[in-house]
Amino acid sequence: MEKEEPGESSLQAVVVVLLCCGAVKMLHLLGVISVEDKADDDLEMTTVCHRPEGLDQLEALTNFNKRELQVLYRGFKNECPSGIVSEETFKQIYAQFFPHGDASTYAHYLFNAFDTAHSGSIKFEDFVTALSILLRGSITEKLQWTFNLYDINRDGYINKEEMTDIVRAIYDMMGKYTYPVLKNEAPKQHVEAFFLKMDKNRDGVVTLDEFILSCQEDENIMRSLQLFENVI
């Protein structure tokens, strides 16, 4: 196995870390810092326009218990009284964490990954289901969710154009803090490296099976996927 030079760690590890960091930062922004013991904390649903599923249903669908769901919902409702998050609001929230770059494009892709129903908004159920996968899902579930983020046109394949768009969005988001200083050809080089590792049969696209297999073979990615387990 060839030794990687300093500062040239796998692109896949970088994007997975950024994805998980983004989810966790969103979680903290929404007020989920710690769990307090309050006997009268119930899932309040009387003042919102969208009413989420009951606790029992959400507990069955996610890897969170009722107490954690209460805390998550309380923070979600504080920031989103209507019970839904539009893409524009999502972008504004996300931009706060990357003031030296332009996070709008990456936030757009991430929003679409959360908005599985393609409704143009993120409901509490969407939010907590995605977080459940990212924070406590199996390796396969996390990788499948990440694959869907990269598969922009939802055709079941990642092509070089899609991966280039994702890489450029990450670079734009990091702005002046991107390290090392990137040249114009850097995104193309990273995409070529991605496909060299992921495209097992060299047909120009990466399938879900190829993506999962390649990620499981990469120790950096496996470590990245485990960084945020049991955050709350």
C-alpha cells in the first residue's frame, strides 16, 4: 500500500467528515446540547403548522429513544416554529458555520438529501431520520445515505460531473480556509483519484455496491463514519 503524503488524505474521508460535521453542527444549532431531566417534557405539537409523527412511531423508525426525541424536537421547534425548514432557511442556518466561504451549493445538495420526499421542505421526521442514520446507523446505512447525497440526479450512479460538482461545493464552502491552497485543476485531480479508487470495473460511473465496497476497504473512511456515534 502506497503511503499518502501529508495533506493528501483521501477525498472520501474529507467529504464524509464534512457531511457528518454539518449534521452535528446543525444539531447543535438547533439547541441540542445536552439532555435535561424534566418530568413535564412532552412532545409539544400545539403551535406548529406541521405536526410530526408521535413519539412511539418515531422511536420505532429511528435509533433515538423518547427522551432524545423530545430534546431534538424542542430544539427543532425553537428554531422552526412552523415545523418545517425551507431550503432558503436551511442555507442561512448552514452558512453561519462557514462565514469565510459560500456554503449555499453544498447546503443545497445536503438539503435534497434530507428532503427524501422532494417536498421542498424538511420536516422534523426528515431531520431526525437522517440524523439517526448519520449518528447511529450501520456502516452500510451511512454509506448508502452518503451515496445518495453524491448521486445528484438520483439515477443510481455517481458520474464524474456529479462528483466534480460536490467537490467544488465543498471547496467553495471552506473558502479561504481550504488547505492546501487549491489550484484550478485540484477538483479534477481529486475526482480522478476518487474514480480510480471507486470505479472498480472502469466503466466511468460508480455504483452503490462499488462505493460501499471501496469505502469499507478504506480505514480513514471507516474511522470518519464512527466519529460522531452517540453524540447525544
